[in-house]
Amino acid sequence: MTLEYIIILLIIGVLSVIQSFFGMGVLVFGTPILLLMGYDFITTLGHLLPASFAISLLQVLTGRSNRVPTSRYLYLLCLPGIAMGLWLTDYSLITSWTNKLVGGTLLLSAFVRFWSPSQRLILILLDRYLPSYHLVMGLTHGLTNLGGGLLVILASGMNNEKAAIRYTIAHYYLAFSSIQMLLLATTMGNYGMIMSNLSTAIVSGVVYLLVGNRIFKSINNQYYNFALSFFITAYGIAILLRF
């Protein structure tokens, strides 16, 4: 195991704490970090997807008592959108435009969360445009790995309880990482790369069980929602500054 790979495992370990808490973090922050380290997009996916998959799976399994209904559009529109987006990753102009859209949407969502009277508007818009929203979210995630930005708006717009929000995000992220790894391993011929990075899944799983989930349980609902609003704001600003 090289020093460079140990550094990647350490990065994934830190980001796993964030994902344990919010349901996302490994992909949304790990992607730009590894790209800045000089890895290409596909190699970055190979390092991060097993880790994200492991945490999401554990969150779904341990959070079954807080299970909430999942929209059928996740499977009918969002996952096909991810497949389409992944095949379009070579079009850098599309990717750059999508990043700016996600960053702006996150900041708007953060404003809405801090201004409670407008939250009803989010619910109305999500209900009216739910199919289109899922398709755009899938395309965005396939192109950039930043679909989590739109997902957190969906999850927090439809739920107020921290366990329900995290379960929704984890359920979606489990589906996201599954379809991405399947495509990478089969149609894109990267099965060996996925298998060689299973150690990242072990690291993220251990961090979730020993650290991340304990922190999540110790925080009450009010503080969680405040932290989530801050997370959305910071995430939106980071995307806009990066791209």
C-alpha cells in the first residue's frame, strides 16, 4: 500500500464522518479533492464509490425503523439519468454549467430553510415537478457526482425529522452508487478498479459504526436541521468558488 493510497484512505475516513451525519459527504467533497490531486473522473469514482456504498448500505439497514416512502421516480427517471450523465462526462462545458446550477440552487435552498414561511413553496414545487426534478438530479449526478446537492433539498423539503432525512438520502445514495459501480464494472470495463478499492468500503464502514453514527444519535432534531442548513450553504459556496 503506497503513501498516496494511505492519504486517500485518510481523506475518505474524515469524509465518512460527514456522510455518517448527513447521509452524504464522501462523493460531494471527495470528488473535487481527488480531482485536485490529479486523478481523472473515472479513477476518482473508483476510489469513492465503494466507500459511499458501504455507509449508505449501513444507514439503510440500521435506519429501517425510520423508513419513509421512496418515490418511484428514483428508479424510473433518476437512475437512467445517472447512466446517461455518466456517458456524457467528456463534455466539460455541460459539466461546468451543471456545477454552477447546483451551487446556485443550494444557496437558494439554504435561504429558504432559514426563512421558514417560504418552505411551503418548496413543497409545492417539489410536488408539481417531482418527475422532472428526479431526471435532472440523475443527469447532474452522472455528470458531476454532485447530485447530492439536489437530493438534500428533496429530502429536507419533504421531511423534518433528522432520521427520516438521513434515511431518504442514504436510500437514494445507495441506489446512486450501485448503478454507478455497475456501469463502471460492466459497460465501461473497470471491474478490477472497483474490486481493488474495496478497502475504502471497509474504512468508511468502520468509521460509521465507531464514530459517525454515535455523533448522529447524540444530536437533537433542532441542531441537526441547523447544521444541515449550514452544510447546504457551505456546499453551495464551495461549488461556485471551485467552478
